[in-house]
Amino acid sequence: MNDNNAGSTGGADLELLVVGSANADLVVGVERRPAAGETVLGSDLAVHPGGKGGNQAVAAARLGARTALLARVGDDAHGTLLLEAQRAAGVDTAGVLVGGAPTGVALITVDPSGDNSIVVSPGANARLTPQDIRAAGGLLAAARVVSSQLEIPLETVAEVVRGLRPGARFVLNPSPPAPLPAEVLAACDPLVVNEHEARVILGDDAGDAPEEWARGLLALGPRSVVITLGAAGALTADSSDVVRVPSPKVDAVDTTGAGDAFTAALGWRLGLGEELPAAAAYAARVGAAAVTRKGAQDSYPTASELPTAAPDGPEAPVAPDVPEVPAP
């Protein structure tokens, strides 16, 4: 199968364009993970659609956002699975390129306690190139918000930033974390990280509190920052203030893919014109709903399935002394 026409949009205004990875998750349950040289028996193999890019696109589309995915999959059964999952959720797949390498896969073993070991073969994700981004100019021109991650080449993410339409917003979850060039950091509005990612990016000087992480990250150049805090909600920060956003209380079953659901919802709501704390509060409701079901894409809610907002809503600013960050 040849590459699709990634520039086709049908003239529609996209509320969210996700540029990122699409993987097939191959999951086996084991009584214990094998030691070096050891073979253990496991459960039947389960195959699920995944990848941070694919997850984000499905999560946004399930909520009702006009969403498209720009990614690359292989011309194989896993690629077909991923495309079918995207289309079933209502994602525009005109930008999903097919061929060039096998579909990316994540090989996952899970023990009875829920601990897992994961090996990722990027496959076609590593072949999503800057040229592919330039060829998808129609998609970028149609998108109010573009969301990306780092499961595709960093040079490709940088090309996404260069191709944004005037006034478009760029949302980046730097996962897996890696050093970011200044032009990418300057475009982030927001940079979305969890505690682990914040600490990796900031290094030994990260500090102990999320407010400290936010100040440190803003000093690197993004226009705004969101730090996800699991059951504690999230924290938003820009040049004027830092705001704590609580999460609804739910009984968590599986946190897989919840961060992707949060980021997708956040980007969509920002594109609708909501302020950052309000968009993060909505995203926290989406993330909370996702953890009440097993799996990643299978757990993502529709808008009618969201839990009630946390009673306190976004808290008052807690750090009005955040240093001003100049616009890029």
C-alpha cells in the first residue's frame, strides 16, 4: 500500500490535530517476569491499539472533537487494526501514512501485581519524517491546536512547530523525555509533563514541589506549563500565575493511557477558547474517567460519561511571583 495523501482535509476546520505515534500493544500476563535466560509461560496474547499519538486522537474524538491523526503505520495487520480503531472513534485518518516499515509495537508483560515490563519497537513511527510533515501542509493549515509527543523523531516534532498556522496552539507532552531545542520549547503552550518527566527535564535542581517544577520549566522557554499530578489533579502555570486544579475522586482500576486522555482533552478545550486552568479542570475529569476502566483507548469516555467536576474547581493562584517569560 502506498502513502496516503496527508494534505487532504476536505476544507474542514480541525479542532485538534495529533502528530505522533501509533503502536500495537501486545500484552501477555505472567505469574512473574522472567530472569535473564529464563522462559516462563504466560496468558493468551492480547493485542490492543495504542501509541501516545493514537491514544490522544481517539480520546479527543470520543469527546466530540473534530480530530485528525498524522502518523505512520506499516502495511500489515497491526496497521489495519490501528486504522480501524481510529476510524471507529471518528478520527480523520487522511494523514495516516502507510508503509515504509512494520507498524510500531509495544511488547508488554504484566505480573499479578500490575507491574509491567515494556519493550517498544518504533517501526514505522521512526520513519515519520520532516518531509512527511511538509507534505501535510493542508492538515496543519486546518488545525486550531496541534498536539505531539516524543515517540516520533524530534526533528519531525521541530518541523511541526515550523509548520503551524498563524494563531495555532502547540501542545507537547515530552514523553519519553529528551532534551528539547529552543524553538520547540518556545512554541509549547503548554508543555505537559508528569512528575517523572518534570524531574528528568529539570535534573538535580528540580526541587520538591510542583510549583518549583513549574517555575523551572517556564524558565526554559515554554509559554505555559501543565504538570499532571495523578489523583491530586494538575497544576497550570504561565507568566502570570500558577493554579492548582483538583481531580474528581474515583476508584482507579488502570492508569494506562490516562495521561494521553488528559492531554487530548486539554488541547481540545484550549482550542475552543477556554483559559488554561478551566481546560485543565475539564481534562482532569477526562483522565479520572479513563482510570476507572482497564486499557488505554478502550477506557476513554464520551462527554456524557465524565464524572462530576471536583467541588472546589481550580484553586486561586498560588504563585503570583512566577517570572515573566518573554514571547518567542
